[in-house]
Amino acid sequence: MFVLEDHAQECDFGFYFAVAVRKHHESGRFEDILVESSGLLVDRKTGVVHKLGSAFDLKYWFEAYRRFLHVPNNVIVAKVFDQQRAADALCQLQMTYVIPEISHGTTWRIPKHYNSKMFRNAFDNLPAQFENQNLIFRLREIEKIESEHDLIIELQPVLDAERQWRQPLTRRAVE
């Protein structure tokens, strides 16, 4: 893999570098292309390298990283205007919770999804907080929530988790 210098660019989060596989660059054959990567994003503040997936375009990734969706976020529901529509919108975020279970000496932490009824119950005690949610693939759903005005949410990045989460990625990217 190597960096395509002509495609480097700066964004709010840091610096983007397009990458390619040398075999594809030399052969031009489609079957040699690097499918799983949209390139590398380097954090301007820390220098940490993030490998971007190919599921979304660059505009999506730049905005998701600018909003710190690449780290766990606490989702805080501050106000609800339509309970059912708000609960349905939150279901689209595919948020999860974990109740540790001990079985045969092993602690199991299996994520379970919140459902509409759980969200409606949470609306009885606003603000409601849903901790450590992984939202990197939910930018479009968040933008829809912001535009439809059925509820008001606040996203708070969990920055301690960011440092723990990023460190192993940094080592792999350097190797």
C-alpha cells in the first residue's frame, strides 16, 4: 500500500491521504484494487492514523470525524416533542446497552439493542442519557434527527475511551 500524493487534502479533523495497492497501480486491473479502504485520515492534534472504510464517501468520513463519531458518545435526549417519532428515530441509531451476566465463572457482556418502548419510558425522566454509543456509521440518522425536530439530542464524545481505543490502531498503522 502506498499514498497517492496528488489526492492528499486537509480537512477540519486533520489530513487525508488516498492510498492504493502497488499491484493495482501498476496493472490497472479492477481485481487488484484495495476495496476495503477509502484512505487514511491523520488526526491534526495527535498524529493518530485512522484507516477509513469504503462504505461511505470522503464527505461522510470528514463530517463523522469532525463530530467525533469515531469514538464512543453519550447520547443525551434533552427534549421530546413527539414521543413515538422520537423513539423511532432513536431506534435508527441502533444504540445498545450491556447487562453483565456471570455464567460458569465467565462474565458475559453481550450488547442488546434499546427498543422503542425503552426509549419512551426514558422520556419520562429527561434528560435521558445513553452512554458509550458507537455512532460512526450513524451520521445520516443523526442528521435526520437534527432536521426533523421530533427531539433534541446532544452528543458528548467519551474522550478517555478515544485514547484507549485509538492506541492499538496507531501501533497497527505504523507496523
